[in-house]
Amino acid sequence: MALAGAATGITARPLSTAVSGPARAYRPDIDGLRAIAILAVVLNHAGIPLLGGGFTGVDIFFVISGYLIGGQIHAELRAGSFIFAGFYRRRAKRILPAFFAVLLFVLAAGLILLSPSDLARLSRSACAAAVSTSNILFWHSANYFDTRSDLNPMLMTWSLGIEEQFYAVIPLLLVLLVRIRRSASLPVILGLSALSFLFSWIALGLYPSLVFYMLPARAWELGAGVALAIAEQDRSRDLLSAPAQEVLSLLAFVLIVAPLLVLNSTSSFPGPAALPSVLGTALLIAAPASLINRRILSQPPLVFIGRVSYSWYLWHWPLLSFLHIVYGGATPVAITLAALAASFALAILSYFFIEQPFRRSRSAAPLLLRYAAATAILVAISATLWLTHGLPSRFPAFAQIESSNIPISSDPCLADIGDEALNFSSACVQNSAPPQGSQPALAVWGDSHAAALAPALRALAHQQGYAFAELAKASCPPILGASHFIPRHPRLAAECFAFNARVLDLITRDPRIRVIVLSASWSGYLDRSWQDGWLVTGPAHTNEMPPEDSIRDALAHLLPATIRTLHAAGKQVIVFDDVPAFDFEPQWRIYTARIPARRAIASWLRVANASDPGFAPPADSAVASAATALLQQALAGAPDATLVDLRPSLCEDPSRCMYRDRDTPLYLDNNHLSPAGAGYALRSFHLPPAPSTSAQAPTPESRR
């Protein structure tokens, strides 16, 4: 992203003079406003208390960028001097050199710190960022398993993608409007911005990831800045009188600061929640003569921070992200602050030795070709690392492990968030062996934890004469009358309800399915958090978190009712208690202990628990115990059902659970078993003898 122009070379209008041409005087207060934005962003990313809404700094940047860049385009169009090639040459000179430097650093760090699969994911993000589409990638790949954004060193580039896509469109639009009717520019920009805002507002409740990452829902923020610049240039005097500037600048300052303190990661955003930041920024820009602009925002320290804000934005996140990777999660406050200081120092060096020299360079048309060639080279490097699966030759042992541990998110039988359909392919719902209907089937029904057990259950089913069906949906408990609501995935509750209805229809109508295995993250549904959501008793939902007792009562009553419904349909029910979870990522310990550079940095930083003994205490045993007690209570009223506890097969004692068997990881993350782990956990489990049935079963086509 140009990060609000990313340049002091793009100038703004004089304090009290209307713009009459493309030349505009430098305004230090806008750099001061940039400083507020970047400080809000980096301190929020560092986890500083009381700045839960620091992410609104990006919205401030969007408005500033629209004002400076859009205003520059409009001013040149008025003067008859706008040239597309010249505009994009300036863009390339201002944003690409520093971005290229950071991208090379991230790839180099990834080569020595990341496993093959992690490097492949990073390289995919880098490839998208190099062509300004990382926001599209992050939106498209956002799913139930995509929760550790702090481990993606390229995540900050989502906003670069939005800005560059905006500046691929806005010059064309402004040129078209000027040629058709110059006076139409302002009303059209305002109208389109209003439509973008309405889309953001309406879609936020259904598609929050799309609204956050995609240009159509963010364009109004940049458009507000463009509209302000056009309005200023089309008038012969300032938009606001001197007294109005003083009053409105105070209001604007409150509008900018309040969201920083009031909003947090659970807020519905952007949509209407971004309006105060956008409006406040526009008002401050429109009040250049106010006391706040002249005496506060124009202070030299703030101005300097604003001047280096683009490079600081680029550098701070990769450093914090790689620290999260080395620490396996949150970093100590002192280390975090040291990383911010280091990123600020790098930003200063980048500003003076990369940004400024390239901005001042003089070059003709081939400059765009040179930047295009440099971009192509970086894309080629990133694509090579991505398509070669992260250069597995760096760590052959890890490559072999990762090739066998296919992520659950790639399981075609697991319906992800956004999907409520059953997969009737033969890989998920197997037909009986001939003659048709002669082979009984076992079905595993549940969430992603059921999907994690599915490979081992499938193997056991085949060994003992069963056909097999995997009926799983991410974060959806196998309970009739219950569902799951996650604020960041608001459609999930209705999807889960519909999915379970389809599962019940399949199970009750297919006489081949004789044994049902219910498996889920039971303790996860007892928990309540804005990040992971809570159990609800139907497809309807609100953002109001229910009492803990009501969740436990729902699970205690609806699970036995589900089992009774299955029994009434002639099914044998087996309920699997959940496997142990950890408060760390087991693969992090394995990688940190065996990747030399990572091990050395962890040792230098004295990272706690970075050793890899292969076992550890499970996390939050109180919640797990409560879930087990509820399962036992539920099955007490259903004596024909069986409760299976897999913890003894993974834990030598309650405080010592295995996450690795020799060189084989048993977990994909801190709570999902790997395929090898599922086999290890089920190594002593035996299915009931397969009954025979001669009933003719409906085909998958007839069930649809």
C-alpha cells in the first residue's frame, strides 16, 4: 500500500489557498496525522492495552491516501497534464523499492526459520503481495482453520492490495468523468462511495471476511479522501471558515481517538464502526489552519514519524510475526517493544537509503519496465518456493512428515464454514460392496475432530467389514437442535443446523448405516469466547453471549435426545470423548528444536518450553473434565450407547500426554490429531462385530 501516499513528495494544498493546478504545498500536519495512524497500528499489533481499536489506523491511512493521490490525479486533470504512465511511474518509485526490500527479507528469513509447508504458505502470500492481490488471497483462504494471523509475516500486505487495486481504477474513472462532464466528478465519487459504504454495512453481518479484505467494501474510505480533494480544488476558497475549522477539528480529533479506545478485536468492523475514523480524518484534513493541525499534528516528532510511516508499516509486522513464530505465540512485552524499536530503526534506514533515493531518481519510460522486471523476478522466486512446496531439500525429514500429515482443511469430506452440503462422493460416503446393500456401514458424525479421526476409523471399518461414511462439518457439533455461533463467521449457526438435518436424513433413510460414531471438540462447545463462539440452540442467533449454565444445560439435554433419536432409527451409537489439547502448538516445539537457526534464536532469547520431549501436560483440564462429566451424564440416560475415552492411549498419566511418537507428530495443531496420531490413539480400539443387512439402500442420487 502506498500508506497514505507513502510520500512527502506528494504535496497538499496550502493552508488558506485554493488549489489551481497540480503543484500543492507540503502540509506537515498530514504527516502528523500519518504518525497517529501508524502508532495506533503498531501499538495495537504489539498488544498494548487500551488500544484495542488501533487497527483503525489503516482506515485513517486510506482517507489520507485518497486525498493525496486522488487529489493529485484530479489536479493534473484540471491542468491538462495527467499522463497514465507518469502516474504509475511515481507510484512505482514511491512504493516498490521499500516493499521489495521487505519482501526479500521475509523470504530470506523464511528460508532459514520455516518448515517446508510453512515456507510454501509464506511464499504463496509473497507471490500474491507482489502482484497486489494478497487481500484477495487472505479473503479466499479465510476459513475455520485460519485463526493464527500473527504467524503470517506477509499479512500486513492486505492493505497494499486494496490501495493498488483502487489506484488501478480511480485514474480511469476520473479521466472518464472529466471527459464526459467535469462537474460530475464530485457527485459520482460521493455516490459510489455511498454505495460502497452501504455494501460494507449490509454485507458485514453475512460476509465479514469479504468486507474486511475486499476493495468494494473499503473503497468508500479512500473515496472520502478523493471527494474531499475534489471539493477543495473545485472551490475558490476553503471549505470551512476559520471558526468552523477550530470547532470541527476538535470533533474530528475525538472521532479519531475514540475508536482506538472503544473498539477491539470482537467489534463488527469495518462498516459503520469505521465511519468515525473516516469522518474524523476527513475533517482534520479539511481544517489545516486549526490549532490542532498547526500546534499538535505539525510537531516535528510526529511529522518525522509520519514521514517514515510507510517503511515502518512494512517492517514492523514481519519482525513481530517471526517473533511469534520463534516463541510459538505471544512474546514478552520487553521483546515486543525491542522489536518495535528495531522496526522503527529499519524504517528510518529504509526511508533515507531506499525510499528517498528512488523517489528523487530521474528516469524515462523504461523505469516502468525495470520495475516490472523486478516484480517478475520476485514473483518467480516466490512462486518457485511455493510450487516446490517450500524447498523440502532444506529439511528432508520435515518434508516427509508434512507430506503424510495432510491438513484437515484439505479434507474433501469436511464441510468448511460457508458450506452445508454433504459430500456424496465415494471417498466420503462409500457404496456397499456388491451385491448392493450387503455390507453394513459405519458413519462418523461430528466436527473437525471427527474428521481428524476419520482416516483411522476408515481403516478400522474396512478391516472389520464395514463400509464407511464421513459426515463432518467444521465447528459443528453432532447434536440435533444445537448449533454453533462464531461472531467472525455469522452464517455458521444456520449452516450447522441445516448440515445436521441432512446428516440425520441420510442416517435414518439408509439401513446400511448401522453404527454411528459421534466425535467432537466437546470441551470447545462448553467454552465461550468472541474468537471461538458458543453453543446455540437453533439456527437463529445474536451477538449476545449466553450464560455458561445455559450452554451446559443445552449440551446435557440435547446430546441424549440425539442419541435416543438414533437408537429409534435402529442405530448403534458410540460417543468418543475428545482427545487432549495443548496450550502450545506441538509442531512448533518439534520445528524449533530441529531447525538450527530457529533453535539458536530461541536459545538466545531464552524462550521457555522450546525443548521437544515429545510429551506435555494437557491444556485446561478443568474444562475437559467438565465436558467428560457431561458426556457421562448424557450417556447415563442412554444405556445402549458407548462412551470411548482415548486419553489413556495418548497419556501415560493425566499430566503427561504424547504429542510425538519417536519422529512422528501425533498432532496437526494443538487440538487436532494427525492421521498418524489418530491411528496411534485408536490402536487398541475395536469396533463391534459388523452386523449383516439385506435391505436395499437408496443411492446417493436418490438422497439428494
